[in-house]
Amino acid sequence: MQIKAEHIVPCIQPYYKTPLLVHEGHMQWLFDHTGRRFLDMFSGIVTISVGHCHPKVNAAAMEQMKSLWHTTNIYMHPKMYEYAEKLTDKLPGDLKVVYIVNSGSEANDLAMLLSRVYTKNFDIISFRNAYHGASPYSMGVTALSKWKYHVPSNMGVHHAMNPDVYKGIWGGSKCRDSPVQADRTCSCAGECSASRHYYKQLQEVFKYSLPRGHVAALIAESIQGIGGVVQFPKGFLKMAYELVRTNGGLCVADEVQTGFGRTGDHFWGFEMHGVVPDIVTMAKGIGNGFPLAAVVTTPKIAAALGTALHFNTFGGNPVACAVGLATLQAIEEEKLQANSKKVGTHLLMELEKLREEFPCVGDVRGKGLMIGVELVADKESKEPLAAKQFADVWEDCKDMGVLIGRGGTHGNVSIPISNTLLTNRASICPEMLPVRYSGCLFQHQAQESILVCFLHTD
């Protein structure tokens, strides 16, 4: 810790009071310096898609390293082209042209540049509560204050109302494409009507904020990840895409967290909304933890970059492409997308029982193995559980051997996003997470401590 304090920038902070010193990982498990085993339900911040040190992915990296570690894309090497072909086979329509980069922030930066160059428009819309990266460009479309610095980043960016059916103005028990719904009285007579109300708010952005309604792009996560696993109401994104295209803009799907089978029903998160974007950005699970990301678009849109040079030294690295290809193969061969749906649905239903049992569990939401549990001080007002109170539950999960994430505007949403290999019941019992999570809540209740949702005190 002394070395860290002296040589690592202070914005990089350990997750726990007693920091976890990770020495080894194997599939869904992490091991600390003492050899203690932890179930990794955060998967390296939604990055380990097929398991830590997956043998086939490791073998692919080592095999490629024997022949060629690095060359830039000014030269040709077969692994990049082989990977680009396999990757685009997983995408619909004319999404066939790939630009390989190293991170989600880079990918979203490039998507913004591409949208502006192609449309010759400047303004870009994202949603409040969104996270799209931390570089100067992507920080602009990110709409979570804790991720923003006092630097110019929002020029030409407009943040529309977040279509949140749990905490937003509209929404209820019929609005999500999920096995679990918001515990909220729904005004929808038949189909979800919340989507139309939020759509009208998006129209207001075009009416009042954009120059003559012209827009370069709308960028949206298929499920908001860092913002707390927030799902849009059914039908909303389809209407939003139509509005953007009517006004000359492109539609960018940020699949950094929702891609590669994590949501279960579909390989890409945008597919559950019934849309086909013009540009898709991807990272994290694309390389199972290796620095790899990509932007995929159509040949027509990609041609817009031909007016100047755009270069990335490490984009298309041979080892990265070999790892990406092996990760794709593992997802397909081991049927991890289907497993994500099966076990994700089971976990959601088990976690929903906690909402019925504990006053502090305000919402359970998600799809496949992208799951959020929101803890509140009061179910009626949805007042968030205080950060200190949430942190104690979160710490207890770690002490019991389960690693979960945290997110949301107030940091009160736990994100037990598991890697898809967790679905192998021969190696891990899916009931472990709900039981241990429940145990943490019981522990605080017994202590009469800090969960105001149990004590009803200030």
C-alpha cells in the first residue's frame, strides 16, 4: 500500500476497506495472496466473459506470441482479417466494417468522430445516467457527475431524460423486457405507455436544443451499466432511433457491457429492442480481459474516414485479435449465451424474493447475467440507502467470499454481474449468491445497526 500511495495516481482507489490483493484467477474464481477463493460476480467490471485464464483463450494467445507479438495495421497480418470476418458474422445487416481499438472510451470517441464526419452535423445526444467512457470526448456523453472533471467536454452534447421505469416519472410493472418487473403500479392499460412519454421528452430536445433539429448521433447503452443496470421501457429505443434518423443522425449502440451474449436472449443488447444501429461500439467482454475493443459500421459510413488519416498504434494487434477470436469461439462452442439466459433468469427470480422479504431491497432488475439490485432507505420514496450503509453490505459479501460491483447515481446499486461460465452448475451452485446476499442483509438486521430500512430511524 505504501508503494501504491507513492507511485499510483490517487484517483485509482481499492474497492474495499481491506484491499483485495489478487494473485490468481481461474474461470469464475479469484484467489488472493493467502490463497483464499472468491466467487467473481463482477467479472472484472463486466469483462471476463468466458472465465479467468480460460485454457483455450490462453492457448490462443501463447500460440500467436510464438510467431508475431506486434505489428501495426500499416502492414497486413492474417489474424486481424480472420477476426474481423468472424466478428462481423455475428452482426446484422450491413454492419461489416471493423476498426479495432483498445478500450471502450476509444471506441466511443471514434464513433462520435465518425458520426460527425459522415453526417456533417455536430450535436450528439446521450441519456442522463449514461456511462460511455472517461476520455475528453466520451466524458461529454457520459452523464454521471462522479465521472466528470472541470474540463471542456460537453460541447455539442445534449443529455436527454433517462427513461428509467423504476425511479423515473413514468413506468411500472409492464415496462421491462425482463423476467422481473418494477414493483410499481403501472398505468399502462395494455402495452407499455411509458415509452411514449419518454419519447415526447426526447422530442423536446430536438425542438429546443438542436440547430433546426439536425443531429449527428444518438449514443445509448442497451442497458445502462455503470448507471445501475437501468433498462429502458419496451419500444422506446425503436422510436428514438426513428426520430434520430428522420433528423439526419446516426444511431450508435454502446455494447461495451451488454454485448457477447451477456443478456441471454440475444448476442447483442440492441437486438432486444428490435433495432439495428448504424454504428456499434464494443469492448470489455470482447477480449475476456485483454485490451481489445472495436467499432463496427457499414461500408458507406466507414468511407467517411477516408478523407484523412486515422491511426491507432495498437489497434489490430495480432495477440489481441487471436484472443478475441478464441473468446468468440468459446462463447459459441460452450453455448454460453444460452447458459447466460438460463442461469440469469434463475438468479433474477431468486433475488426477487429478497425484494419481497427485505424492506431495503427496492428493485431487482436485469436480463441474462446483467443484474442489478437497488438498495433503498424507503421503498415508497425510493430514497437511496446511504453510501456507508450500502458499503457495509457490500463489504460483507466480500467477507463471505462473493465479489459484487456497485453502481448507480448514488452508488446504492449492487451489480452481481457474473461471467457467463458461472452457469456451469457442476462447478458452482447458482443459489450461492442469493443465499449469501441474504445472509449479509440478515447480519445487519441482527446488529440493529445501520440499515435504516429495517430500523426506520434517522
